[in-house]
Amino acid sequence: KCLVLKVKNKAPAEVQITAEQLLREAKERELELLPPPPQQKITDEEELNDYKLRKRKTFEDNIRKNRTVISNWIKYAQWEESLKEIQRARSIYERALDVDYRNITLWLKYAEMEMKNRQVNHARNIWDRAITTLPRVNQFWYKYTYMEEMLGNIAGARQVFERWMEWQPEEQAWHSYINFELRYKEVDRARTIYERYILCIRLCCNWIKYARFEEKHGYFAHARKVYERAVEFFGDEHMDEHLYVAFAKFEENQKEFERVRVIYKYALDRISKQEAQELFKNYTIFEKKFGDRRGIEDIIVSKRRFQYEEEVKANPHNYDAWFDYLRLVESDAEAETVREVYERAIANVPPIQEKRHWKRYIYLWVNYALYEELEAKDPERTRQVYQASLELIPHKKFTFAKMWLLYAQFEIRQKNLPFARRALGTSIGKCPKNKLFKGYIELELQLREFDRCRKLYEKFLEFGPENCTSWIKFAELETILGDIERARAIYELAISQPRLDMPEVLWKSYIDFEIEQEETERTRNLYRRLLQRTQHVKVWISFAQFELSSGKEGSLAKCRQIYEEANKTMRNCEEKEERLMLLESWRSFEDEFGTVSDKERVDKLMPEKVKKRRKVQADDGSDAGWEEYYDYIFPEDAANQPNLKLLAMAKLWKKQQQEKEAGEQDPDKDIAESESGPSCSC
């Protein structure tokens, strides 16, 4: 039987050994190192030829096995080169190029071998073949030009560069050509290369490099011309803030501060805010260094203007942004600029013909007209603005009385009264509104044209016969003119209308009118006519106070009689608070003018305040609990309802019982206190 050892502890060891560690230890101990082959010393030419034969056979075998491995070819050629067998090495490189002519390393090694062995013409031949076969490999061109320059063949190097530039290479190639010419002080040739360069690779940074090249060599006029050509070349569509920053810094170095300021402003007016952060930063630094307070303020204004431009571009119908923008422009811009912004703003007409969408928009026209009148002092343009706005508003759906009135007031300020009347007449004909009638009437009142006012009031009342204010104003006008009968007729016509918006105001005005004319009997009749229409408590109280204030004999009796009549009339009124208000007014009257018996009589009529409970229902009809409220029980109502009398007697009996129980408990309390004895205090 074989014994199976059981592992008691199956937990991982504290120190773990990895495969990497095993390999590292094997290398450190040199377990796999083989001893180097013995060195072979060749003593005669026969052994050398034998050695060469064996090595060549080995290389040929390797090449035969895999022709595409270029490293085998290169090793073979380098071995032949080490033996000074240049012709054999060339043959190997040529055979390799037949296998893979696109291999860059192969060409480089081939050319380096020729250069190393001072075979210049062979090297030139190889470079020519290389750049002809693979013209997009920049390394060949760099090596070729470097070789020609090292040999002192400047014309040959320049010719190679020219051949290279025909292929329109990358930027570094152009810079190499330019630097080559600058090494030999050929500034004009370098300038010509730059001219070709900026047209070949159309980037803003290349123009900046060209301008800096001119500036570095002292050709400041040429540098400025380059910057100006760049601005014109890229135009407004492909503007770059870096170009303008470089242009401004160039002018700053030339102490042309006004030109710098113009450049910054020109750029800021045409580049969006997101793309002009660096421009703003440099402009601010410039103004802090060389500008005054006005210049710094201009920067802040320009920055805010850009913000507003972005807002209105994002949402052209954001009229609040337009208002802010226009306020900014008006504070610091010429009239033509302000007009241009106003024209852009008013061009954004609300897409929906609903008045709520037009309310903010119409103020753009109002502000435009006020600007032309007050700031630009141009009445003709102001008139054109008003007329254009009034033609734009869809008057059949809605109108803006403010615009008509502002236009009329403007024409009056220009002493063109017929124009103002024509505008207001047109507004009333197209879209009559209360505000338009009131404004037109007020204008004619100021001009003291009362006949026109009468005609306008007649038109106004034909348009809105339910408007009590219009009737009152018309009657007041006739009163001021002294035509009392006409005013009274207007009031009579007004109260006979079937529908009125504020009848109580109209009746009060009519009554006050008759009181002013001291027509007591007419006033009394008016109150009676009004009470036939409404039994409101305030009408009764006002009637009673009128009789009291008449100052004639028997006024107190008439006043008291009206209070009694009102009390009788309001017995069936459901609003008990109004009835209570009447009685309180009556009591205050009796307190001032009545006898003791009159006061007692009114006091007996005063109600009793009772707290009650009632069910409350929610909106869906379900019970929402109980609520307490106060009710008033009048003595006259209690006499007619025996239940209320019984309830009052029950309350009186309960009160008596509570008083009796309280009287019985007091003696018991006294006895208990006497039995407990005197209390001691420590």
C-alpha cells in the first residue's frame, strides 16, 4: 500500500515565487550561457579565401531562404564593405533594391556606404534615384541637401531644394530651405521662398512667420505690408485672432499706438466672442499700458457688445437682450451705428400675431422713435419710424394705443396739429379703443376745442355705452361749460342703459351732481329710483345722511324715518351683517341727535351674537368636518320663532344651575380649610 501524504496547511505561502523570478535567477547564475567560440587566426591567403567562401555561402543561403528579410542583405553588404569589397557591396545593395525598393533603410545604408568611402558621384546617383523613386520621403531630401552643403556645392543644394519644393512638402521643408538661404545671407531669395510658402500652405501662422522674418531683418514696411495682405487674404470668413494679435504687437513695437487701437477694434467687431478671448486679453493689456481711462472703458464696452451680439445671434427674438444692447450702443456709439442696431432689432418681427408676443417688441419702435427725436434731433426720421411701426401692426387683430398717442404727441410738438388729428382719427376708425378716445379727448380739451370734445364723446359712447366713466366725464364737461340741463340729460341717458360696468359709481356721480346744484327734491327722487333697483345698505345709509345734511326743518325726523323704513325692508335680507351695519349707523345717529327713549329703542333692535357650528364639504362633495361661525339673532326674528325663545330660556336655566352649584361648593371648601388647621411657614 502506498501512503498518500495529506497536506495539512493549504494556505498560500507568505513568499510567492513567480516565473519571472525563476528566469531572473537562472540568468544571474549563468546557467544557459554557452562558452564563446574559439578565435580563429587566419595566417595565409588560402585560409582567407576559404573563410570568405564559407561566409558568402552562409549569407547567400540566408538570402535564399528568405529574400524579403532586408536585414540579411544589409549585413551581407556591410560585411563585404568591411573587406573593402565595394563593388561586391554595391552589387548586393542593387540586388536588394530589386527585391524591395520601397525600403527606406536600404537606400540610406547604400548612400552612407558611398559617402563613407568618398564615392561622391555614386552617392549623388543613389540620392537622385531615391528621391525620384520615393519623393515623399523627406529624409532622402534632407540627407541629399546636407551632403551637397557639406561638399560646398551651394548651387547643387539649392537645385535639390527647388526640386523638393515642386512636390509641395510640409512646413519644415520650407523652413529648411529658408534657413539654408539665410545661412548664406541670401535674404531676397528667402523672401521669394516665403512668398511661395504662404501661397502653398495657406495657414495664418505662416503669414505671421513671414512678417516676423521681415521685421527681424529690419524691413518694417515690408512686414506691415505682409500683415495687411494677410488680413485681406483671409477676409472676414477665415479670420484668426492670432493674426491680429501679432499685427497689433508689431505696431506696438513700432510705437504706432493709434494703429494698434484700430487693429484691435477692427478685429473685435468681426470675430465672435468665443474665438476672441486672447484678443480681448491683449487689448486690455495694451490699453492699461498705453491708453487712458477712455480707452479702458472702450474695451469694457466692446466686451459687453460682443456678449450681446452672441445673445441676439443665439435668439433673435430675445427682445430684452436687444434692449440692453441698444442701451449700451446709445451710450457710446455714433448715430449710424445706433440706427443700424435698431434696424436689426426691429427686423425680428414676432412670428405669431398675438398681442402678448408683441408687447415687448413694440417698445423697440418706441425707443427708436424717441432716440431719433431726442438724441439724433431728426424729426423726419422720427415720423418715418412712427409711420412704419403703425403700418406693421396688424390693427384688425389688435393694436397699441400707445403708438398712436405717441405719434400724435410728436406731431403736436412739431406744431403739426392736422397730422396729429388725422392720426388719432385714423386710429379710432381702424381700431377704436377706450385709451384712444380718452387720449384724443384730452388733446382737444387742452386745445379748448369743446365742440370736438362733444363729438368725440358721442362717438366714444356709441362705441362703448356701458362705460360709466365716459358718461361721467361727458356730464362733468357739460357741467364745467355751464350747460346743466345737458349734463342732466346725459346722466338720465346713462342710467337708462341696459348694461353698465360700474352703475354704483354712475348713480353716486349723478346724486353728487344734483347735490351740488342744491336740487334737494331731485336728489331725493334719485335715491328713491335707486332704491327701486337695489336695496343695498350703503344706499340707505347714504340716503339717511343726505336727509340729515340737508339742514332743513324736519331733517332729523326724515332721517329717522328712512332708518325705520330701511330696517323694515331689510328684515327679509339674508345678509345679516348689512342689517347690523344699518343698525349701528342708526345707533350712532341716535347717540348724537336722539333722546334716551330713541336710544333704548334702537338698542332693543340690536342682535345677539351667537356661536354656531356647521358642516363643511370639500370640493369633491365629501365631508370635511365642522367649522364654527358667528350668527346674529335679531329680537324681531326671535319673537317670530318660538324655537329661539325656548333655546334662550334653556340657556338661562343652565346658567342659573351653574351659579347654584358654585354656591353649594363654596361652604364645603371653607369647612375643609378650617379642619386642616393653620399653615406654618419655615
